[in-house]
Amino acid sequence: MAQPRDFYAILGVPKTATQKDIQRAYRTLARKLHPDVNKTPDAEERFKDVSEAYSVLSDPEQRKRYDAFGADFRRVPEDVDPATWARASAGRARTGAGAGARGFGGDVDFEDIFGDLFGGRAGGARARGGGWGGGWGPMPGADQDAQIELSVEEAYHGTRRSLTVSGPEGTRTVEVTIPPGVTDGQRIRLAGQGGRGSDGGQAGDLYLIVSIRPDSRYRVEGRDIHVRLPLAPWEAALGTTVALETPGGEAKVKVPPGTSSGRRLRLRGRGLPNPRGPAGDLFAEVQIMVPSRLSDEERRLFERLAAVSDFDPRRQR
């Protein structure tokens, strides 16, 4: 029997990891394993495992239940006390024999466990033929997770998508609206769009886990967007104002005189929008480009500049 997956091990963090540690680990692994970037055979499956681990451990309530109940955390009803569950599971592990022993994290018979915990209440439900609902009353549906990949422009402006979601009830299509300004790794809650409840129980929630697709033009870090700004030598030396394409449309960038390669020019508020606060910034990183071929006149001008200038970049501090 396959061993339950350890979400902490999947992300490579200890159980004492902070939320920032978990987010940092997820971002690192997601960039490394994203199917658009990593073409190894197991990259996609590992990417899904990493995303599932992050979706659980980044949610304080789900993480608390995972720490308490392990791999069974989604199946244990909300009103079960973790300490009582652990004692009952340990007791069954001690009394079980050989392959029939059912310990915590293994092949747990939930109806027998709940019968131990609540004095036969679950067993009574089976005897009446009412299933779980007969003994527990309305049972809420399970929460579900789904991956959604967006371009940088879609993350900036928002979008609408039709998603196919699979669950115990089968496959269904969900129409979702993605608000502007979502970030990589963000979880979007769609109330009542998860698994169906039983005996009148309310449906669970659907959580969309956002992944921003790698882009050759933009690099996204949180809400900040980084973009290259190619400049000619004379533009960098003399200063200029250039038009720059951004996810939010064209922006004007003022380049100060004497700008060198590697300098970052910040455009405040031109990063990803933020519905709850200030937007991110856009950083234009200067790259000075030179012509691959010079005309005779350009060569004469560059030679003239070399003759009259005392600038030595190797002596600059």
C-alpha cells in the first residue's frame, strides 16, 4: 500500500515552517517544475503535488487539520477532537492483528473508528441502512482544489474561464471570474462550488490555485513586474524618454543622462493591481545595446568619440 504523502516533505520545509517559508518554497519549486519550463517526464506530476501541498499548508485552517489528522484530514468530520482521534487510532493499532491492523495514516475503517469515538453512533447508522447521513445528520460537501494558469496580462486585467472539475460526483464545468491583480500561488475561494453535501448539507468550496505562466517579456515577483529596457549608447549617455509596453498598456519611461546597464528604473503603481492596497511597481532594467554592424559614418563618429573621451569604464567605482 502506498504511504500517505507528506506535504511538508514535498515542499522541503519542516513542520515548524512559517507561512513565508512555505510560500517561498512553493514559488521556488513551482518555477522549477512548471510544465512550460521543465520538460522532464515527472515534472507535471511533481508540479501538481507541490501545488496541492501548498494549497493545504498555506491555509491556516487546513494546515491545522492536516497536522492533527494527517492524510485523513479531509475525511474526518469537523467535530472530531484530535486528541480523542489519536487515542482511538492508537488503540485500534495496538489491538489489530497482522494485515488487519489499522493504525493512524493507514487503512482506517472510519465507521469503526467513529463508533469507538462516539459510543456506537456510526454503527447504529449502518444498522439502519441510512449511511453516514443517518447517524450524523447533514454532512457538508468536501472542499476541492483546481489549478488555473494565467498569462501575465490575464493576471493584471482579470479574465473569465470555463474550468472542468472532477470529483466523486463526476465531471462538471464551472464558469469562474478571475479578478484583476491575482498573484502567483494565490488561492481564490469559490463558495459552494466544491463537492455536494449529503442529507441537505451545504456544498463545499472550490479553491483555485493560481499559477502565472512564465513570459519572455516579463518577470513577476509578488506584485512587482520586471521588464527589460534596451537602450542605444547615446540614449543612455544623453538621457531620453522612451515608450515601454507593459501589461497595463504603454508607459513612458524617463531615462536620466549617464544611465548604465543594469540600472533599474521604477514606475510606481504600474505592477499588478491590488484590490486591498497599493499596486505593485514596474521595474525597467536597462540593457545598453550596440549596433552589430556600423556604417562608415557611424564608425567615424565612434572613433572620434574614442579619441576625445577620457572615460574608462574599467576604472569606474
